Amino acid sequence: MDESGEAKYRVVLYERPTPNDLGEMTETAMYGFVRTRLGDDMEAAEAILHELKEKGAATTYFESALGSRIRVEIQRITKG
């Protein structure tokens, strides 16, 4: 958790052979990222967030603007 008490997550996109590590995100930023990619699909966004809270990690898929499928892996960061 950071100073605000929010959990932190590492987000990695797999669209090409080389992963694109987006780095650490707070829970708020990660939620915004997921919601932006899923559009109006609130149930899918909530399912991802629930899985993160339960397991500490989640994998989901988004369609890019060019129509390719992008795998996104999100992992809770634990300090200590």
C-alpha cells in the first residue's frame, strides 16, 4: 500500500512479442485504466477488480483500436 492506503499494482500489456510494462499503478489509476479499456462493461471491470482483491492477480483481454487482441496481466505489489 502507498501512503494513502491504496494498494499498488503492476500492469503489463502483451500485444507484441515484447511485453509493455506500464509499471506501478495505484488502485485508483488501475481501476481507471481497466474501465477505459472495457468501456461501458461495468460487470467485466468489477469482475477483474474482484479477482484482484481475492487472488492478487488477474488477466484480461482488450481489443486494440486496430482490432488485435491485447492480453493484460495485473499483479498486486506487496512490500516486505
